[in-house]
Amino acid sequence: MTPTHLLWIFAGVAAAIIGVSMLVVLWRAVTTRNDARRAVLADIIFVTVIAGFLVYTLFQRSAIVYDVVLIAGLGGAISTISFARILTRGRR
């Protein structure tokens, strides 16, 4: 078994785990009635999309993809902070 085959196997397992986790989070987001939980679950979905993109980029020959992931991660943190401010109505 070559290292490339091993990478394909691990990438497939990682993609399957990410896909299952995204389905579970989506199911939970649909069934919950609490808005705060939905916001947290939306952040989890965002992180799983970033993880899926990272698995996809294992086989792309481009140096910019990791910069895109870092910028997306910063955007996810900003959205979480802004939603926390909305929930607390601006109180600190």
C-alpha cells in the first residue's frame, strides 16, 4: 500500500465522519425549539463545512486554500460573538 492510497483511505473516512456529523447537527437544528441552540448548531455546521473543505483540498495543488480556511474561521468567530451580543441585548 502506497502513501497515496493510505491518504485516500483516511480522507474518505474523514469525509464520512464529517458527513455523518453534519447530518446529525442538521437534524438537531430542525428538531430544537430554542433559538440559542439553533445559533450554536449553525456555528457547528459552519465548522463542519470548513472541515469538509479541508478534506477536499488535500488533493488540490494550491497554496491559497489554507488562507481561505483561516479567513473563514475568523468570520465564524465574529458571527458567534455578534449573536451572543444579540442574545444578551448588548449587555456585557
